[in-house]
Amino acid sequence: MRKLLSSIIGLTLLISGCSSSNQIGKSRLDIIKQRNQLICGVSGKIPGFSFLNTNGKYSGLDVDICKAISAAFLESPNNIQLRPLTAAERFTSLRTGEIDLLSRNTTFNLSRDSQKGNGLSFAPVVFHDGQGLMVKINSGVKDLKDLSNKSICVGSGTTTEQNINDAFEEKSLKYTPIKYQDLNQVIAGYLQGRCAAMTSDRSQLAAARSSFKNPGNHVILDNILSKEPLAPATVGNDERLADAVRWVIYALIEAEEKGITQSNINQKLDLAKDNKGMKPLRRFLGIEGDLGEKLGLANDFVVKIIKTTGNYGEIYNRNLGPNSQVYIPRGLNQISKQGGILISPPFN
């Protein structure tokens, strides 16, 4: 009996170990497909990037990135669950599997990208930003040095907190940080006069100011305290998922480089189908070759993306262009041939 019991326990452990090994080796990409839903972590409180309006609908650049990835993975932009997260919650939610993808104005830096399996895998940068400071226009503050010995509202648990410390230490200036967990709390503290300035990415400052009762009473200083390349992220030990997300972003950039838009994608498809000599375009649109299959996606995943959201430029203009609620000139976020730094590697 004892020998039989020992054999049963051993067999149970073997089966359990195999099951655990299979689960560990499974990519989150497979789980997303089986679930038929992409769970995307966003802020939900930053106009132009991810914002929940009074109709209960999300919009913004970060949201459209989620929709593009859903279209590529699941052939529909609607199979997504958008989960609002604070800055403090976002990395834990990603590492514990509460979300599949973080698309939440997150800075790509060495510390977050490293740490082996505990780190993150960043997709290409979707918005090149820099940290800034906003003050009331009648405050008399014109420069960083004018904030010496004053208080500054800042979000805790962010690179923003470290950057503001570095900037003041470099100039041997003192200040008092007033820390908040949530961007809305930072804004409220600033508007209530608890601090002389608020600091965040310049894009977030512009987004916040757009919702103020009197936006013209506030100014974003010229000081740029840091580089803030914002990028989507996945867990660091899942290369298949990271590769698929990475090339969805590159597809948005490549489509703009090639002049492929939401309105002309069908014409481009017809052109490529009728002309077998246009091999780069045919590969890009999935008419020939197996580029999609190499990522675990349909070969025409690019077509599904562009039909859903348009190219990167269309996403940008819709959310941050001149006719949007939050206008931010593209600057570095132009494609390279337009003077920016966005570029896609070859699709071959």
C-alpha cells in the first residue's frame, strides 16, 4: 500500500510539473486569442491619450494603440477591455497578469527595461515627450530658479518624481515636493494653491490645462527637464507577445511612410493585387509571404490595423492634431522624412 501511494504521489507530481511547465512556456498571445479579448491598461484621465468621456467611452492615442493591437490579434478593435490604472498600480497589474498590455503614457527607460524576467518589454515609442512645469500666469515664475524654496505638486511612483529632484539638485536649489498618487490629485492640489507649480510630462500638462475653467491663466514653462519616450509595454519574459506588439506599432509608422491611410487602404490593396512586381507592398499587406505568420498573426494583420485606426499620423491627428481638444504639435513625433524621428525597420 505504501509503495502504491508513493507511486500515485510521484505520478501526480509529474503531471502537475508538466502542466506547470506548459503554462509557463505559453505566451500571453495564445491566452489573448483563446479569451478573444485584449485587456489593456490605460490611465483614463488624460485627454488626448486616454480619457473616459461623459458618454462612458474612451478615446485617445493610447486607446487607439490598444484598438490597433486588438485588430491585429483578434481581427476586431472591439474585443478589448480598457482598465483604468494609477501610476502606482500599472506595473503590478502587468506583472500579475491582471492586464495583457500597458498603454498608459509610460516612460521607456533602462531600469524598467532590465531586471531580466521581472522587467518590462517595451514596444517602439509612440510619443516622444519631455517633463515640464506649469504655473499660474500671474505667479511671476518664469524659470526653474524662480521656484526655489517653493512647493511643487508631483505624482509619486513615477519617473517625474526622480527627474524633478535631479533638476533641482543640479542647480543646487531647494524645493518642497507635494506628492500625490493620482494625476487628478496632482491637478487638484495645484488648482487649490497647495503648490506653486505642478510637474509632469509636457503632454500631460497640456492635456490637463485643456480641461481647466480658464486655460489661458496657466502657462507651461520652457524648461524641459528630461527625455520622456512613452511606449506600450508587456511582461518582460514573453518574447512572442512583445514581438507581435512591436510590429503592430511599426506597421502604423510604416503605413504612414508608404502613404497608406484608412481611406485608401482598399485602393492600395487592389493595386498590389493587380501588380505582382510591387513585392514590398504585397508583403506589407499580406498578399504574399508569411510575415504575419512569423508573429503568430494573420498575414493581412496590417490591413486589419489600418482599416481600424488608420496609420500613426491619422491616430495622432485625431487625438492631438490642430482640430482636437488637446493640440500638441508633432515635432519629434513626425516620421523621419518629415523631419521627425519615427522610423520603421523593413517589413521583409
